[in-house]
Amino acid sequence: MKQPLLHINKPQPPLIVEKLYSNVFWRIPQQQKTVYLTFDDGPVPVYTPWVLDILDSYNVKATFFCVGDNVIKYPEIFNSIIQRGHTVGSHTFNHLNGWKTLNTNYFENVCKAAQLVKSTLFRPPYGKITFKQARVLSEKLTIIMWDVLSKDYDQSIDGHTCFENVKNYISNGSIIVFHDSQKAFKNLEYALPKTIEWLIEQGFACSHLTID
């Protein structure tokens, strides 16, 4: 069966996709100019601690969507995220692609990670989740997508382009995606500090998600 076109690999999702998936969060506007920094795929050594240090240096908070298997492997890093005042959400236990996984297996994997992370916030890996999966999971979990994708994982672009991806598409309430991973670090190392500095200069508050 052909899957819905939810895989979002551009800096901003098409409006039609946002309307089709109305049971997930794409942005959260506030009275004060606010954006939400989010990080996927951790926790992992070296890269997650580096992100935490950068966030501390600017005194901003973020949300980390954690892979359950990584939480088990690196509990000290996971606990450090929480101890430093950030929010955590789940990202499945094994970074599963919803389109390529049977619903029963996907639901089990998602719930396993959510219980481990102890959060009702959930982001589907790759942004790939079927209509049925979203409908069922949204009854118990708060599904967080995004409206600004930095594309820091893309090896064909550089850190400045990642920064421009954020700068050119940002608005009040934007949910921004970065990755605390080895693959993304080449671009993240430049783009994250540059992005935070620019957001502060523009009067945006950088916050963590507190929906659950």
C-alpha cells in the first residue's frame, strides 16, 4: 500500500502535509516571540555533552528526542539532559521507520521507548508515520513534528547552509530540528551556536517543550 507523503526532507513542510496530519504539533506560537530547539537521535557520547555545554553557555533550554536503546547504553548522559533542565521525549526504541514497520511492532517499540524515557512527547524518526499510526499514538502521546528542519545530517551541505535553513524559515512558535549525532556534527558545530546567537539578536526566546 502506498504510504502518505509525510517524509519531510526540506527546511519547511508543505502546508498540505500539515493539514493532513492535524493530530500532531508543527509549531506552538506564543505571545512572546518563542522558538523550540529540538535534538534527535541521542543520547550519545561526545556529541550530546557538547550540545549540552553549548546550550548552557547561552543559558537556553531545549528538548531532546531520545532513542530508547541509546538511553539504556548511556544513562549518565540521558540523566545529564534532565539534570540540566531540558525536556526529553521518545524517538522509538530502535529508530524505526513507521512506513516500513508493522503497526503492532511499531506501537510496541514506541511505547517501550516512551516508558523508558518517561515522557509523553514523541517524534517519529525520519518524520515517517502513517495516518493510522499517528491517529492511534496521538490518543496517548503528544506527537511533535517540526516546521524548520536544519538538515544538519545532510553531508552534501555545510554548516552555514544549515544556519540559513533556520534563519530563512523561522517564525514565532517554530519547532527547529537539529541532531546530537556524529553524522550531523560537521554542520552542527557551526550552525548551532550561530543559530542561537541570531535568535537571541532577533528577540526570540529559546524554550523547551512542556506540553506533557
